[in-house]
Amino acid sequence: MKKVILAGMFISNICFGSNFDVIKNTQNNKTVYTIEMSEKEQVNINENEYRLTVKEVADSRCPEYTSCWWEGGIVVNIALTTGTDETVETTLIYGDNSIEAEINGYSIKVKQAEKVNDTYLLQLQVLKK
């Protein structure tokens, strides 16, 4: 069911040209953005103070119905650009050995990743420290 919902969101965003969802919440007096997007997409966060871009997604997970000695993960290369066009690039990993990043006072991690056809749909969490 989750795949159908994610696929529906992706298709509707392509067909209607709308931006992917950016949900802003507050947890423990800190701002948390939950962003749903795919490869090569850009979203603005914190009232256009920053632009987050998913530059590339690579999947090194073990294929279904095979035996592997390492689980692997989804590697997501992102860029965070400030209003002054200063860009910082980093790599996130989604899987058993997940890696998140801290850039310019934001903690960024991949909360969910789903491959639909040849496109990866990602849910990123951005926490303003």
C-alpha cells in the first residue's frame, strides 16, 4: 500500500508540476522538515533560506532472492545551497548502517527510500539545530 501511495504522489507531482511535500513541525523546540522528493529534485526550506537538491541516488543493496555477505544501502548525494549561493555537498546512506549529515546547523537524514520503476522516492528529515 505504501508503494502505491508513494507512486501516486510521484505521478501526481510530475503530471501537475507541483513541488514535493515539505512538512514543517516543531519537536522539542526544534524545527523539523519532512521532505518527500526524488532524484534531481530541489526544494526550498526555511522560507527559501536554503535549497536542498538530491543530486544522485545509487543502490548497493543486496538484490531480492539472493544471498549476500553485506546488506548494502541506498547512497544519496545531496547539496544544500544558501541564499548567497554557497553550496555544500555531502553523502547520506539509508540502510542498516545509515549515515546522516550535519550542514550549516541542519541535521539531514534519509527516513525512507523506495524504488518505483527507475526512480527513487525519498523521504528526508531535516532538523534545524
